[in-house]
Amino acid sequence: DILMTQTPLSSPVTLGQPASISCRSSQSLVHSDGNTYLSWLQQRPGQPPRLLIYKISNRFSGVPDRFSGSGAGTDFTLKISRVEAEDVGVYYCMQATQFPHSFGQGTKLEIK
Amino acid sequence: QVQLVESGGGVVQPGRSLRLSCAASGFTFSHYAMHWVRQSPGKGLEWVALISYDGSHKYYADSVKGRFTISRDNSKNTVYMEMNSLRAEDTAVYYCAREVTTIVLVKAFDVWGQGTMVTVSS
């Protein structure tokens, strides 16, 4: 099974400043079809998760362009260029390259 | 609008069974693979199971394999999770989620329900 490890687990950020979350997989997420099925989700307090980014770097419909994803192989990053108050919540990476699919432990983004 | 609504959660004793339902609306349900994902209180997300758009393929997490069964009824726009031999560690909010379906594979979950709480306790 693929283990997903996120760092940091908690990230206090000042409004308007950037934030970055790292996600590392225990094995390559490159699928046999050549794609890498790594996505990022946001879970605001009391809400279900919401898709932000799919296939490493593709922003989902309606997601602000301050969110961006990058990486390859086993190392991936979610960046928020300028944190806003509505960005508070927990962020998860998820791999769907292999079964069982798996999530990172989550990174809690909070405002300083 | 596109919506998923879970139901069937509740309090159940260890070893007993429960069936969850997820009713879909606002989209052509039979075109989409569906997943169940759970979240234990105060914890992270755990993928549980997938069923393909036509029900022909099913995959499970090791933690539920042999105890849980995912199924769907495309005539009723509903996906189910039959949960048997429940354990305390199955206590969680259970979400159903839709897998993005486009011309190219995406393998991401774009629509989520609000979840239904399952508590396994004596």
C-alpha cells in the first residue's frame, strides 16, 4: 500500500502571506498510463472535503488561482500565494494511482 | 443541482450490521464511478471503497475487505454500503463521493455528500 506523508501537520500563517504544504508518497505515483493521480482537497470546519487540484497541478473548476500544485514522482507541493481567511481548514493530498487509494494525514492551516 | 445525500447511519453494537445509502441527483448517475470515504472523529480521511459506473468493478480498503460490500442501483440513482461485523474502529462519518468523469482519466473526487455518522458501541 502507498503511504502518504504530509508536512507540516500544522501551519500558522499570516493573512496575505504565502503557505506551502508538502506531500510525499512511499512509492512513485506515476501510473502505467503515464499519468500521476495526485490530488489536493480542502476541508473547512464542519464541511465535507472539496477538490482543489487534480493530477498534480490542474486547478478544479471554481478554485481561486492563488492555489497551485506542483511536483512529480513521489514529492508534491500545494502552494497558496496569499492566504485569505476563508482558506482556514485542513488540507489533504490523495493518491488514486493505485488501490487502495490513500490520503495524507492532513495539514491544518490556521491564521496567526 | 448536483447533490449526494447519505443516510442510514446510527448507533450499532459491535458485530452487528448496517446499510448506508447515498442518493444522487442533478447528474447522470449511471455515468460515474462512486466511492465511500470515512473520517473517524477528529481524524483524517480514509478511503473505503470504489464501485465502477456499471457496478462491474469493486475495490476495498484492507480494513473493510470481507466485511463491507459496495453496490449500486442505477435505476434508483443510489449507491450503498453494506457493513457487517462492525467494530469500534469503524466509528466514523461516512461520505460518498463522485469520481470526476471526463474524456481523459482524472481519478479525483469532485462531488461529496455531507456524510452520515456511524457509531459502533455497546
